Amino acid sequence: MKSDPRRAANIRTGLLLGAVALGFFLFVILKYKVFGQ
Amino acid sequence: MATLTHDPIHAGHAAHHGPTGLMRWLTTTNHKDIGTMYMIFSFIMFLSGGVMALTIRAELFQPGLQVVEPEFFNQLTTMHGLVMVFGAIMPAFVGFANWMIPLMIGASDMAFARMNNWSFWLLPPAAILLLGSFFVPGGATAAGWTLYAPLSVQMGMGMDLAIFAIHIMGISSIMGAINIVVTVLNMRAPGMTMMKMPLFCWTWLITAYLLIAVMPVLAGAVTMILTDRHFGTSFFNAAGGGDPVMYQHIFWFFGHPEVYIMILPAFGIVSQIIPTFARKPLFGYASMVYATASIAILSFAVWAHHMFATGMPAAGQLFFMYATMLIAVPTGVKVFNWVATMWRGALSFESPMLWATGFIFVFTIGGFTGLICAIAPIDIQVQDTYYVVAHFHYVLVAGSLFALFAGAYFWLPKWTGHMPSEFLGKLHFWCSMVFFNITFFPMHFLGLAGMPRRIPDYALQFADFNAMASVGAFGFGLSQLIFLVVLVKCVRGGRKAEARAWEAAEGLEWTVPSPAPHHTFEVAPVVR
């Protein structure tokens, strides 16, 4: 299958944004779990 | 507005190929189908939340307890908020984004078409969990839509269902937001630079960034409630060394940007409509973009203005008070620009423009009462009174909802191929406007006189204004049935809409036929 540069760029940007969202989620919980308040 | 070279006849085709019937809707990856499903879903949830609101108003029609039990009243206020915020307003805007953003930027579809399908189909199960929680032992959660600890830690299993529903709706929102960001950044037609984009795309791009930043925070907060409830943690449980006030900080770090998530796309819709019916380009396009971004950035620095009554150092009060007031500056820029766009324009007041102009009037009232609530010493007095209820309904009903109706009347010709009934559209507007104000304006006086929110009974001195608000609420609720009639009539027939349904409408979406073919812009247009 021919690689489509725009599709690759879409996936790259999407994964980056997903990782940011996951990072926020984990940060909120772990900050208070690990470091307390 | 940019000119373009584009052949709408050969750039898309009307036919739908693939499964038919129910399977079409379950498996569709088409942005228009998914946009339609989002809007139908949100309208159903709007009616469900509306029935809850009317039950609340029936109980409050006169002092004393006559219609529902106090426990059920608390469930109703909580679920009304959750259903309207997460089930009605947010999905409605996502529906608009799905339908219009690809058409506006000249894209053939959203960047992640399959994920788009999944984003939508997560919502009905979440709604079933949320609404179904009324029927579990103990009933639905009654902790208020903010789900404050320690109440939320102590509630029955309805709370667990609400937590899971919020998780699912949050995942749906985050996936939708990622889709919108990637679509706007990567899928624009050649020549469609960022600063040529319609303002609706800009406001949604910024909203999507807000969603990605704060929905995980809400998910984190409710996950911590879940672990406090069932897994022995003590994040918010004071008996175990936790802090209930910390929940409020985390919740409002989500909650205040959430307010802008519900209003920025509304600003985008109004910014599309006013230039069309003023027959002038939008005044101050670039300043609108910068104002939107400023509002979004400031929204992260104001959360504790919801918490003045919890007690905080004077420096904290001053910081959050002034930061909140600062938001009035970019918001004022927007209101000024809308009025300046209308100034000396060739104005006409078809239904979309009526709703958009009405939005400016009543939303601005909500903005001003917001400024009053921002003043810490006043806020401590009006905290948890009907003044706050009046304020946020002026922003969310007269703001978000009126803009949604404005957008619906504006784009219905593009969605259905038929012009909506002008008579019914105007009737809908005037009934909504009058009854909205009869419902919510007296609440300012009730709040200033000290009537607390979320209480099913009240002192005799509040009786007259409450009776008035309840009559207004039933009038407002019934007025929304006019919209249902408009929708049905518009889908079934009516005057044919041209590609450019409104005389001075600008933008790529008006270059494709009405109704928009199933596939559009398979060959990208070139914007000059």
C-alpha cells in the first residue's frame, strides 16, 4: 500500500495530542498519589 | 473573503454507497451522517434535561413540598446539569463541527473518519448509564453537577454510574477534539491559510485544545472519587487525611475552561451569521481570533473564583478576582466587533439573524452578572443563591443554546435542502426570548434576597417571583416544540434552498449544492 504523507502526518499529530491528554490524566492522579497534597 | 477556483459539480457526488437502514448509521464514517447523529442525540438529551427542569420548576411553583420528594429533587437538579452540559450542549456543538468544519475548509471528511464514528457511538451507552441511574437503588447521584466531595464519596451506586458515564463521555469528547484539531491543521484545502479560515473553525480549534487539556483533569477527579469510594484511597476523605476542598480545585480547573468550551463555538456561529445578514465582512477578524485565544488562555487562571466562599488568602482572592475581570476585555472585543459589523450594514432579520442578535443582548446580560459575581465580597454574599443560577442560565441558555438555534436556522438549508419556515422560526425566537426572560430574570432578585439554590422549598417571601419563573419555564419548554415542528417540516419539504441559501453568505460551504451531497470536496478546491 502506498504511504500517504498526509495520513502519516494526521496519525502523528493525533497520537501526540492523545499522549498529551493521557499525560494530563496521569499527572492529576499521580501528583496527589505520589506527592500528596 | 477569499475567492476560489472550484467546480462543485465534479468535486463530489450525492450518492451514498454502502449499507442501508440501521447499519448505515452504525457503520457510517461520513462526517455529515455523524454530525446529524450528534445533533439528533443532543436534541433528545435537551428534551430529557428539559423535562427534569420543568419538574424542578413545578415543585418550585409554590412554597412547600407538593410534587417530588426532596431527595428526588436533588437528583433532578444534578442530572439536569449533567445531561444539559455533557449530553445536550457539548454534543450539539460537536455535531455542528462535524457537519461544517470539513465543508468550510474544503476537506473531504474529518481526519479520522472511523474514530469519528466511535466518538459518537460512545455517547448513547453513556447516556443510558446516566439516565438509567435513576432506576438503581438509591436513585441517581444527587451531589450536584459538580459532584463535590464528600457527598460524591458517600452517595449510592447512582454515583458510580455517573462516574462511568463521565469517563465514557470524556473519552468521546477527547477523541472528537483530537479529530477536530488534526482536521483543521492538516486537512485544509490549498490556499486556505489559517487566517482565511471561517471564524467558526478558529473558535472550534481553540475549543478542541481546551477539551484536550481539561477533560483528562475531570476524568482524573472522578477516578479519584471512584477509588475513594471503592479502593480505600483518601484523596478527598478527611477522615483518611484527604481534603474535600482539593476536589473543588481540581474540578474547577476543568470546570471553568468547560464554560468556554460551551461558549466559544457559539461565538464562532454568531460570527458567521452576523456578517451574512449585515452584508459586510466581519469587523476585526484578526482581533476576534486573538480574543478567542486570550479567553482560552485566561480560562486556566480563574478557576478559584468558584470557591471564594471556601476561604482563601486575600492575595488569592485578589488574583482570581482580577484575572476573572480581565476576561471581560477579550469578550468585550468580541461584542464590539459584532456590533461594529452590524454598524451601517444592510441589515435584514431573518430567523438566524434574529437569534444571533438576541444572543448578543441576553448573553451580554449574563456576561455582566458574571463580572458582578467575580467581585469576591459580592460573590461571598451571592454564592449558592439563585443569582448564580440566573447568571449561568443567561450564559448557557441565552448564550450557547440561542447560538445553537441561530446556527441551526442558518445551516438547515445546507443540511436538508429546504429553507426553514420563517414564520415558525420567528415565532420560536420571540416565544423563547420572552419566556426565557420571564423565567430567569426574576431569579436575580430571588438570589439577591437570599434564596438558596438546590433546595425544594423556600420562604413565603420568594413565592411571587418563583411562580413567575415557573410559568416562564413551562412557556419556554413548550416553545421548543416549535423547533421540532420546524425541523420536521424542513426535512420533509418546503421551499428549495439554493447552494448559496442566504444572499450574502460567504465561504466554501455555500459553493456546494443544498442539501450538501453525501461526498464533497473529493477534489480539493483551491482558495485564492
